[in-house]
Amino acid sequence: MKTHDEERMKKLLRQTLPPVKGDAGPGRDLWPEVLRRLDTSTGASVSPGWAWLNGAWFDGALLAGLVGLGAIFPAAIPVFLYYL
Amino acid sequence: MQNEASDVLNRFRHGDVDAFEELFRQHQRAVYGWLLRITRNAAAAEELMVESFWRIHRAHARFDPARSFEGWARRIATRAALDWLRAKRTLSELSLEVCAEVAARVEADPAVTAEIRRKTAQAFGRLPAKLRIAATLAVIEEQPHKEVAAALGISVAAVKVRVFRALRLLRTDLERQGITP
């Protein structure tokens, strides 16, 4: 895509979706909801013995899988990086 | 003054809820504004504010008081918004909202018809969330690439690549529908 095409697309996008005025604050006080959320999550948290199951093992397995995939199919690395 | 701010950040890092509330009150407007820019929806931005500050509190021990709290909060909020865009955002939902917004615009370029704008909005809604968020912040909201990069946790070059890919995919989608932008 050439530079002038890129500029035309940007212009079209701005005409379609005008910028939002992001300087206003929320319409109500959200602190009580944040506190409620904190209370709920504290009550429903997993027990310390099972805490390691709460995502960390999955991240490790995913990373190990990707490293393994890269070692077996090195040609897939640029494709993976492109979609990252 | 600076010592006081540093004290609040340190107390937050150790899980003090009063310090957390102080930081929430100080930064809520900036974080909300950022979320509103991404979601373009006040109710969603409020929902994501609660989610973001919950995540911020959960990660309090990982916060480095030497760094900017707002930048860190914005990054967590952007991640929450990205998850929200991926999980909840349906195409029809976006289209309806966008169409209403487009219809309300009076100063639109007359050369670009309402039909083209509607199709552009729909095509934009079909983009992958990570490209859409980069294009929304960098192109529509015209935020500095450096800030977008910091919020997304990627380099400035990667932001430019994502914006370029978003625009290219958008153009391809429109061309498939017989529209030459």
C-alpha cells in the first residue's frame, strides 16, 4: 500500500469513526464497585495449594510448546512472528 | 509533595487499600478517558474501569514505585480492553452503534456517502482486535505512537506495523465489496 493510499484510508476512517472526547470522567463513582469486586474475588480465590494451577502452568506449557514447534519447524517462526 | 506521592505508591505496593483508593481517585479520569477512546462506549468503559482497577490491585506487589503509576495503569486497562474486544464484541453490536454514530455526524465529507461509511465501519469491526485497537488509538484518536506503544506493551515500530496492516486489511475488505477508497 502506497503512502497516499494509506493517508486516504486514514482520512476515510476518521470520517467514519470520529474521535471520542476522552477528557470526561465516568458518570458515577465507581470506587464502591471496585471495592465490591475486590471483596468478591477475595472470597472466591483459589486455595493456596491449588494456586499454581491458576494460569502459570498453562503459560509455561504454551511457551514450551512454542519453543518445541520452533525447533521442529524453524520455517514457522517468521509466520508466527508475523501474526504475533 | 514528591515524598508524599512516593509514600502512597509504596503503601499501594504493600497492599494498602487507602493508598489504592487515593490512586484510583487521582487517575480514574485518565484511565476512563483512555478506555472510552478504545471502546467508544461509556457503559463498557465503566465496566472496564472496575475490571482494570481490580487487575491493578491484584498486581500491586509487581508495581515498581519508581515508574509512572498512570502508564502502568493504562497498560493494564488496555490489556483488559483488548480482552473485552476479543470476548464480548460482536460484529452486529459494533455495526449498530457505529451506524447510529455515523448518522449523527453532520459535518461528514459529502463525497463519502453514508453507505461507504457504514461499510467502512463494518469492515473495521471485522479487523482482529489487536489491529483495531492500534488503529483506533493511533489513527482515529491520533494519540502519539509512543503512548500507544507503551499502553500496548510493544515497540513504536510494531504500532506502525499494526496500523499499516489494519489499513491494508480494511482496504482489501472494502475492495471486495466493490468500494475503492
